[in-house]
Amino acid sequence: MKHHDLDFPVVDAHIHFMNKNTQAQAAKIWSRGNPALIEEDKKRRNRHAARLNNPPWEFPDLSGSELAVKWQAELDENGISRGVFLCLVPESSDFCEFIRQGQSRFWGFTTVDPLDQQAVARLEERMQHGGFLGLKLFPALQRFYVHDEKAYPLYALAERKGWPIIFHMGLTLAYFADVRYTNPLDLQPVGRDFPKLNIIVPHFGTGYLQEALFLAYHCANVHFDTSSSNIWLKYLPYPLSLKQIFEKFLSLVGPERIIFGTDSSYFPRGYRTQILNEQLEILGQLGLTHEELKNILGGNIMRLLKQEQLKIHD
């Protein structure tokens, strides 16, 4: 199955906004100003890129408006109608500009420090920006336990406003990470206490396969996105294919809680066409109905974001 064979729009629900300015800010925040950690993070990313035969990580010295032009071209070339873009730098003017210039093709997920006393006020302010439709939290980088009740007022606001939250749980490429905060099962109290909050766990739980499935069993409001190379499969103590992962989640979670994404991020790599094609091929082999395919490849994230159905050439 190829994207040009589809008679419905495809939405990529997991793309990172990265330019030189925001990534310098992010590295300073996450490393807590330690230049040695910043250097080790760069080395780690480029070793990983080499293993995948990808170009080295580079962050273009472009404004939000200039980067918007590049990403619109990438989406056009790959037949992607809309992209959900994530930025892990609070108060990023470049990201705000990027979303504004996205001509409604970009939907933004913002972030805040969940333990900041001003987190709720900051998120309320961000909700006034028309391009922001959700919240991204990264416990291993922000160094908090997701079940810490200090974060509950933030979750309550998101639930009340109908904003989904993406929680990156599991492994991460970032050298700055503290993996004590990464177990997906930590989200069970959150899903229980906020039953109307739509929670998204990316990358099928990023290595915590059993924990992610146990979480799905307990919380019907948890969704999973398919993004990234899913290289964590290589680190499991038993052989498992990406197709088997799709089959397992379709069987136990259901197609209405699976969301397509690629985890595209930096240039010069650009859009991760290989991941798009691999996942389309797998989905084409699984005997899904037309409606199930349509939902996984765009309908589910549009429903969570309360966006109207798109036309294929919209």
C-alpha cells in the first residue's frame, strides 16, 4: 500500500519542530548548563544516526516562517495532509511563528514544566493561541513522575479544555534523560483519576511493551502512536517484528486507539519517508477495513483534536 493509493487524507501525528535556536535552548535546559552533557548528547545522536544510515543531526539556522516553508514542501512530497508538530521548549517564539505560518496544515503541541507553580496559568495562556491543540510532556527530561499530584491541576485543565496530552514514556535518545521516570504504568493513576483526559503514549511505549499493554488494559483513555524507527525492538531479549507489534496492539487495544506518526524531526534528513512506507506496507497486510485504516492514518488524531474530517486534497 502506497500513500498515493489512499482515498483519504493522511495526518502525521508526531513530528518535531527543531531549529538551531530552539535546540540550543533545549540543550541548555536539559543539561542544566553542563557543556559536557551537551557534547555527549551530540555524539550519541550521531552514533545513532550512523547506525540507521541517516545523515548527522543538524538544526537549520532558520526562523519559524522559513522552516514552515520547508516542512510544507516535505508534507507535499510525501502526501501528508496535516502534521502535528511538537516543541519541547517553553515560550518558543520560533515555534509560535512556525504554527502561524503553517496555513492550518500544522497543529501544535506546546509544553510547560508540570511542577512549575505557574504551569496552569502558562498553559491557559498558550490555549489562547489558535494553532495549539495539545500538550507534550517528557518525564525523563523534565524529571518528574507523571503520577505526582503536583501535576494534577495541569491535567485537570487539559481534561476540562479537551486537550490531549502526549507523555513520552520509555527509552529516549536524549543523553540528558533520567530513565527513572519512564515507566508507562506510572500513567495508570492519571488515566484513572482523569477518565476524560485523552492520553497518548508515543512509539508503542518505546521498549516498555508489557507495561504499555498493561496500561492499555487498565485505562481506556490511553492511545498509542506508531512513530519512530522503533529501534527499541532490537534491544528486547526475544525476537519481535514491527508487524507483530501492530498485530498485538490491534488485537488488545483496537484500531480506534492507534495513531500514525513518523517522529520526523531534523534536517537534512527531513520527512521520514522510509517509516511512512514501512508502516503503510504493514497496515496493508493486516486485513484492516477501509474505515480502520482511515482512522489509524488520520481519523483518530483528528477526533482527539476535535478537527473536522479533511478532504484528501485539503
